[in-house]
Amino acid sequence: MTVRVQAEDFDLGAEVRQLRLQSAGAGAVVSFVGQVRDLNLGENVASLTLEHYPGMTEKALQAIVTQAQARWPILNALVIHRIGTLQPLDQIVLVAVASAHRGDAFAACEFIMDYLKTEAPFWKKESSSKGEQWLEALGTDHQARERW
Amino acid sequence: MTVRVQAEDFDLGAEVRQLRLQSAGAGAVVSFVGQVRDLNLGENVASLTLEHYPGMTEKALQAIVTQAQARWPILNALVIHRIGTLQPLDQIVLVAVASAHRGDAFAACEFIMDYLKTEAPFWKKESSSKGEQWLEALGTDHQARERW
Amino acid sequence: MITLLYFARLREVLASEGESLPWPQALDVAQLKRLLAARGGVWQQQFAENPRLRAAVNQALVADNAVIEDGDEVAFFPPVTGG
Amino acid sequence: MITLLYFARLREVLASEGESLPWPQALDVAQLKRLLAARGGVWQQQFAENPRLRAAVNQALVADNAVIEDGDEVAFFPPVTGG
């Protein structure tokens, strides 16, 4: 189980390849990639800056992965979250889960994303043609978490 | 929306990159990779051979993707399924779905896999230390499809 | 004439990839299965005693009451196991 | 002493990344918020009138009744928006 917070981009193909080859008995890998949308709230986004709480972020992500492990028989999981300034269509986050059977990998991957969205201390500030503004948390993210 | 049946391997990173960059407004890409397990039914798998029904396979996959499009607001979807002889840890199948919001991408990707497992005409024959045998369809796959 | 195709384990058991069959009248899948089962041996086993047999007409999965017309492509195969 | 940290929009509004505060006795998060709100102005707005404010003690999310001990790291921030 690996958690990384980094400014650099990540290589989905290489990361998932490593994950699946290291997970003996894995038949399925589900992965989620979040990217900076080219349109957000109707305004053209010029860039997005991600701030985080060093130390707590890694602990929160690790705790989220540990919860997923306790709930589903997953073989391996990887979370990479970027920080700093990103451009439209840049990758923001990767969550990948390997398991013997696909249902567990789908559930655990979505669970990790839903918890990450509401519990991991990251904040997004958007620069658009209208200036800078902090993004507000979405009620739908809290609803998504409450399902589990 | 793209469907491919091929003997060659695929490059997850390149495929998902193309999918997300071609999907205006996409914030999320969920992808599923199925691989040949190194242990299957308790016997060492030496290789797996995938037979298909040319013509019908492509139609069935396209129909599955069309159903997913009708049910969720997805922006783009890709299905690649390999045929021929594969070794343990080889990739078998890729399903990737891009959407504005992650919940739709997760649901549509899992739906496509569940339908593919029960409706797309592929058959697996396993060569192991015990000889050759055709794999039997799993009841759990039909249960998975019935959920939707 | 109709075109018959057999796949996977069924292809091996029947030792045939398929065949052409004269088709003077529209019959349904159940009737075609009885016709093939009447050949006896493995044909009887596969087409009369195998509830897991699947059928497709013109490359779409169908139930036993689907009608087969002259010129159709009819495929028989075990439950699919891809993915 | 306790260490206070402010993040994101809160950091900008308070024009502070954090500070150290003498901590002679164990109080809870609600009491710390009242203490900070008493500074008035934006402090009053953020710590007394902002139901969306989140708190973490020693890098774990906590509710307002969590007790803060001498030496703790206490962070305040808006609802998170990562992913």
C-alpha cells in the first residue's frame, strides 16, 4: 500500500503495471484518474493551485487506504495526489486498487476516492478569466461518502 | 466510443491519456484492467487461450457501451479485449470511461465489465500442469449483471 | 441455406467449426436443436441434454423461440467466459 | 505552548500561516475558537460565525469538544476540496 503527495506528474501506465505485477493472485486493477477540467463552473480555468497540510495529508490518505483494506479483500492499493499549480487537463490524482475479483477493486477504489474528497486536507484555488477563487466543497461529495 | 478486439497487448497509459484529452469537460477517468491470474482454481496456469466469435464480439461490445451511454452521462468509453494465447500476468481486457463526475465513470465502467462478462462471446481455455480445460462461466458473473 | 457456427468447447466436442444446412422453411431455435440432436451421439448430448447451450441468430443472443429464416447465421456456444 | 496552523482561504483571510500560543491549561477546540474570535474583526468572523470551519488536532480531524493539551498542533481550515 503506497501513498504519495508530489508536485510532479505521474505515469498511469507505469504505476498500474507495477501494482498489478506486484500483487500475486490479482485478476483486476481498477484505477481512477482525476484531471483539471477545461471548463469549471462555467468559466475558463487558466490554472488550479493545490495547497495541502504536510504531514496530515499523508496520514489521512494512509488511514483511508487502511479502512478500505479492512472492508474489502484487496491485494494492493496506490494513491498519488499532486500539489502545486496545475493546468487544464493536467492529472490531479490517481487511485489504483488490485484485487483477485473485480467487484472488490471497484468498490475499494470508489470508496477511497469518496473519502479522499471529504477527509484529505487538500484545497483548490482556481485562476480563471474572472480572477482567483477558492473552490467550495460540494455537498455531493459528502453524500457520496455517506453511502459507505 | 471505441471497441477493439486484438491479439496485441495494449498500453494503458497511452490509451487513457488519449481518452481523457479527447473528452472535453472530463474530470474523471475510471479504468479497469483484467489480467491472467498466476494462480487459477488452485493449479498453476501455464497459459490461457481466448477464442471469440468474430463479428458478433464487436457488435456485442458496441451494444454494451451503447447501453452504458444511455444510462449514464459519460463523455467517452473505450473497450479493448485481447484474443489468442496469453501468459500469466498478461493483460486481457481494458475498459475505460471518461465523465465529468466520478460517480458516473465508476458506475458505467463496472456496468460495462459486468455485461461484457456475460454477453460478449469470448471463451477461455486454460493450459495448466493438469492439462487443458475450458473455463466454466461463473454464477457470480450473472449475479453481478443482474444488479444493474 | 443457413450457416451454422460452433464455438469453444462445443466446437471441439462436435469436431466441427460449422456447416451449411438447407433451410426450406422458417423454424425456431428449439426446432433446429431437435433436428441437430437427432444425429445422435455427441449431437444428442449437446443439443438435447445441455441446458447451458447458448444460441445467437445473426450475431445477437436469442432465446429458443427465436425464428430462423433462410440465409441466417446461427451460432451455438457455451456460456461466455471473457473479461 | 501549542502550535496553530491556518490553511487555504482561512490563511489568506487571517493573513497568517500560524502562530504559537501559550497553553497553561487543557481547553477544548470550542474554547480555543472563542479565544481566537475574541480578537475581533476577521477573527470574530472566522472563528465565531463560520460553521464550515474544520479543526484538526495533531493531524487528525476532530470535533469541537476535542481537548487540546500543551504541545499539541492545532490546525484550522475550510472544508477540503482535493481529488
